[in-house]
Amino acid sequence: MAGKSKAPGRPIGVTVTGMFGNTTAISGMMGQMSTAPVAPAAILWDMDGTLLDSEPIWDIAVEEFTLRHGITMSPALRESTLGNSLPDAIGKVHDAADLAPGDRDLAGDSRWIIDRVKVLFGEGLPWRPGAAEILDLLVDLEIPSVLVTNTIRELTEVALDTLGRHRFTATVCSDEVAAGKPQPFPYLRAAELAGRHPGECLAVEDSPTGTVAATTAGCPTLVIPSAVPIPKGALRSFRTTLTGITFDDLVTAWTGEHQHIH
């Protein structure tokens, strides 16, 4: 279904709906008809802070982790780790604690945080408002959703018990690509799994880290800030909540016409 297809005999402007989004018939030379995309082919979803209200859970684990290293979690340190991959977040805590390179145990500290977060995830993962409803709508419309998260696979599998594996055609975790967000690799891989160019997809993000990753990959991005402000920029559209969002709203964000928060 990828690429342009012929639609002979269709009148100009008729919209054709399929599994990978909508296309509108346009006229070509010699009366030939072709199709051009007018809707995103897939929606690429961030997890923590976008679909699940799990950032406060990570805050508990990371704050406890900073105390283990003799420092407290300052607002600046918290903001700097928001949406980070696990190695990046640990590295920032190590830097804040002024640990010498020889005293940094990335593997051991990673294991401690993973085990702590797994316990906290097991106690319950709340949804962000409107998230479950828009995911279910996309399932009904046969629009693919791909989960794209900086959370590692081991913890993502726990979260998927809440999210529902049936809602996603694929999932991408930070430990499955060359580097996590803010690098573009998670979103490039997600678009590849969807069988689409990144520009044909819409990413949905809540953090500065994730937004940079998505836009650097070339994805138009709907930004719904959850904890810290995110500046305007290329390929970015804004909304305050997923509550009440429709597929038309996603289309508008993807086309770049939805440039202000409302």
C-alpha cells in the first residue's frame, strides 16, 4: 500500500480510506488519476507522560536513586532527566553527584532502577486523559499505532499489560536501537516498522527530549507537554490534552495547520 497508486475514474477530491490512512484523488496528465496522502499513515506514540501518567513513578525511583548517591533531586536535575533513556538519566545523576569515572557503576545502577520501577509499575499505571480513547479509535479506523519509548523492553512489557498489545502494530524501545531519544533512531525504526517514511507518520510527544528525537527523524509531531514547557519549532504542533481529540485533529497536526495551543 506504500507509495502512489492510480485511481482511474474517481472524481477529483474524493477521499479513499484504507488501512494506512486517507488519500485524495487528484488529476494528472492526460486525465490520469493519482492519489496524494492527506492523513498520516501511522501514529507513533511516546509512552511515559503521553499515553501513561508514569513520569511521577519514574520521579520516585530516580529521586530514591539520587539519595543513594548522597544528593537530592533538584528541580533542574529532574527536568534534565525527563524523557531520557536510562543510561542518559543515570549519567546525569552521576554528574550531579560528582562521581569519578571509576566510581560509576552503570550496569549496577541500571539494575537497581529497573527493579525499583518494575515494582512501582506493578502497583498500577494510570492513563493520561483521553489516551485510551484515541488509541481505540485508531484501531477502529485501522490506522496503525506504533509505541516508541525510551523505556527499556523489560519495563515496556510490564507497561503493555496496561496499554494493551492489541492496540499497537509494533513497539520500539531504547535498548533496541543504536541510541535512545533525543537521537532520532527510535522514530526512524518505528517508521521503518510501519513501512513508511518518517514524514508520512505523526509522532505524539510530551517531553523536550522526545520532541527533538521525533522532529530530527523528520516526523511531524503533536506536542502535548506534561511537565515542562516545550518551545515552538519546525514540524511541531501543540495541544494541551488528548481529551476529546479526534482523528481530524491528528490530521490537522500532521498537515502543520495546528500551530497553537488550544
